[in-house]
Amino acid sequence: MIRLGDADIKDFNRQSSKGNQLKFCLDGIWYKTDYMGYEGLSEYVISKLLAFSDLHPDEYVDYELEEIEYNGSVFRACKSKDFTDGWNLITLERLFKDTYGAGLNKIIYGTPDHKERLKILVEQVERTTGLKDFGIYMSKLITLDALFLNEDRHTHNIAVLTNGTGDFRLAPIFDNGASLLSDTGMDYPMGRDPLDLISKVKPKTFCDSFEEQLEISEKMYGENLHFTFGYNEVEAIVEKADIYPEEIRRRVIDVVMEMKRRYSYLFT
């Protein structure tokens, strides 16, 4: 357990439809507390499962679990090393508001055709930043979100890195806490059948269907993310997260394995 204070609180300047977690930074380590349920567990499990994918380790943030004492209370949390390397993290929404005076989300959802929405997002980001193959990057995010049911990926928390002098680079994949039915406080309470809850989860990237988002992404940019994990790997990872009750850990295993079954073509 680590004790953190008000001086360690940080504002990521990112909005979430699920509210805002307490966030801290101390000695180059970032901490995020659970807010709606078991977001820290989701971050931890997904980052460990990404080690069983064809992503390079530099392409995603690795999370560990932690317990935080703050203001007399103890919180479950996840932690990760600072991945910015002296650069600044800027969301796509903030980037477009600073550059053009209008948010990217408004531009995307002003277009009725879902395929055009993704095309606009990718082309506008590439034009503004000079980055190449942003469509492949988005394809990886969309695949990851479909497999793990991340319902909170949108232009307020998709981000790039900038050095402030006009140079940009891709940020590693991060912010997967709103996955795996982690919102037990409101939308996906414990005690309900996870299979019934899965159908209620909706993405927010450019439409409200994981299947449609993934199909559009694959047709435009190909399949760019595959996995090799099975039940034994999932169980071993989740069972180490013993700061969470067995009921929660069991549900996470069940959800991961059900989504693996549904997207079996992503596994080699």
C-alpha cells in the first residue's frame, strides 16, 4: 500500500462518460483509483493479456495493481510508469479545439455514415499531426475494445504525444478501465449474469455497435491485432489480483472467455 496526498493529485485533462477517477503521480509513477467498480483490475488484466498479442511492448501501457491510502480512506487502484518521455499527452478533442476552434467529436458525429466517420477521424488526425497509418492504430484500438468491451473510447481519451514544437507521435494504448463490465456501481451490478450484461455494452468511438465498428475498421484498414492466450493464461493473471474479491475475479475470467469465444477468429 502507498500513501498519497493532495500534492500528488494530477488532472489528466481528459473527460470520461463514466466520471473521473482520482489520479495521482509520484516519482514517475501514475496511479488511478477505482471509481465505478473494478477499473484497476480491468487495466491490469488487459495489459497482461496484451503480452499474448502481436503488439510490441512499446505499443501499450503495462499496469500493475496497488492499494492507495488517501485522505483517510483506502482505494484499490492500478499504476503504471510515465510513458510520455518528456512529451505532452494531448487528446484528439483538445488537439482539434486548440488547432481549429472546434472539437473532432462534433465533426465526426455531424456525418451520418459510420464508415465516413472513421475515415474523417483518421484523415483529419493524419492531416493535423503528420502521423502515418493512424488508421492501423485506430484498427488496433477498435479490435481491443470489441474484444474486451471498452465502452469509453472516444475523442476525449484517444490521445497522441506532442513535444510542443509541431512534432507528434503515437501514444501507447492506455485507458482500458471501462472494460470487462467494470462499472458495478451503476450499469453492470454484481450478481447479474454476465452474458445478459454483455449485450448492453455500447462503444462510443464512432457508432454504438462493437461489431459494426470492427467490421468497418477491418474493411478499411485490415486485421491488425491477434491474440494467443487461452483459459490457463487468463486464470493465472486474474488469480494474482487478490486485492479483489473472488466473485469479481471469477466474473472477469468468465467475460474474457466469452468474448474470446465470440471473436475466435482473432486468435491464432
